[in-house]
Amino acid sequence: MEKPWGYSLQLELKSCDPTIIRSKEKIQEYVIKLCKEIDMVRHGDVIIEHFGSGNKEGYTMVQLIETSNITAHFANDTDTSYIDIFSCKEYNPGAVLKFSMEFFGSNEASSDFRLRY
């Protein structure tokens, strides 16, 4: 079987700590620590912007990594975090899930991991 070209993880973390997902500084801390946790090299500074209205309001984060990107949206209305990691460098999706749930104080999560060819 051919080796995958990329690894794609989508996380949905429910019941996150609202003070964390509403903090630009904590979101920045998360992505910096996550990159160290999964041995990814950040490319440039993390971009974190707060926008949207109603149930779409919250921070969105984009972090380029040398092997692709990490993106997330944090929904204030539901205290849910939607995190996507795509990399052509292999990483452990279970470690990402565990780290992310602990960081954001989530006790309920779903994930979808796919190999990209």
C-alpha cells in the first residue's frame, strides 16, 4: 500500500471552558503548545481574529506549519471548538484529541481522522 501524502484530523470539542475559547491569548498559547506536542514547526505568527454575529460569533485561528496548517473556530454561542489539522508529516491524532480536550476543558468530543493520498 502506498504511503499517505497527508494526515487530516477534524475535532469537535463540546462544553469548552468559555473563558478559554473567548481569550485570544489562551488560543495562541494552545496552538504554540500543540505544535510542540505533535512536533510541528510553526511558519510565521498565528492569526487570531474575532468576528461573526449571533451563533457564528467567536474567534477563528489560522496557524501555518511547515507541513501545512492548523485552523480552528471557537463558537461562543455553544462553547464548542472546531479544530482542523492537515499535515503531510505524520502525527498522533489521539494525542491531539487528548491534549485539546484537556486544554479547553472539554468532556465531550468527536473526531474524524483521514489519510489523504
